[in-house]
Amino acid sequence: MKSDIIRIDNCGTGFADALTETEKTAQYRELNHKETLQLRLCTEELLSLAHSVTGEMEATFWLESEAKAFTLHLSTKTVMDREKRSNLLASASSRKNEVAKTFLGKLRNAFEEAMVSDVDYSIPDSAVTDLVNRSIEIPEWDEYEQSILKKVADEIKIGIRGNTVDMTVEKRF
């Protein structure tokens, strides 16, 4: 069974719909209360992880299920940089790009990895005078969503091709 496809954006539109769709799918597959909460947690953390790492969100979300095996899918586009790519792949169970399995896939992945830019944290000269005597900290990602998702999900797969990120979370009950 495949659920409806939910569009999710930066403003949070679609987030509640994704949770509702998750609960409807859990009810259809006759999951108990605890299993439903675990599946809902997977959905929440998947959406939060994608938003935390990519920074922007214009994504599609859907679920697929067969008996009590569920696959949550999220696909989004982002401006990819080296840090984002690294954080995304660190979220995967295998820590590898799922798209890079064939020879051509590995070759494409190597080129994309070489072409991806580094993050520029420099401050423009025009802003430096405004920031004199102020400490500036670049917030780091706390990896909270990643750690919870890794504990609850059975498998997390990340596929990166160009600026498109496909995240897949598998959960079996």
C-alpha cells in the first residue's frame, strides 16, 4: 500500500498532514498504540532531520507498507555543500550514498563529491564594523534528530544525486 503524497514546505505546511497520514496508515495496518507512536516518531524525526540539515524544505513525503513493514520516503531539493552532504550521509545506517552502487553511480558520486563547495563562514567587510566587540558563534547541528531516528528506525538510507536528496526510513514491527 502506498499512502497519499504530502507536500511539505519551510512554513510547516504539510507537517501535520504527514503525521495524520502516518497515523492513518498505522491504523489501516492495525498497529497497536505503542507501534503507532514509534511510527509517528520516525516520521517526526525524519522531517525534522531533513529540515535541520538542509536548512530549507520543499519536500514530498509518503509511506509504503506491506503487512507490518513500513518505508517512509522523503525527497527534497537543496543547495548542496560539503558539510550538508557529510551530515546527510552520517545519518544513513551504512554512512554511504545509496545512489552510488553501480560503477556509473560511483563515478557520478565521486565527481559530485569533488565538485561540492565548502561552506563559507566569512563575514563581509561591511558587516565587520557592526560586529566589533561582539562574540559570534556559528551554531552547530546537535544531531538530536539523527540519534533518535537511528535508535527507533531499523534502517536509514540516504541517496544524493546532484541537489536532490532522497531519504528512506524502514521500520518493521
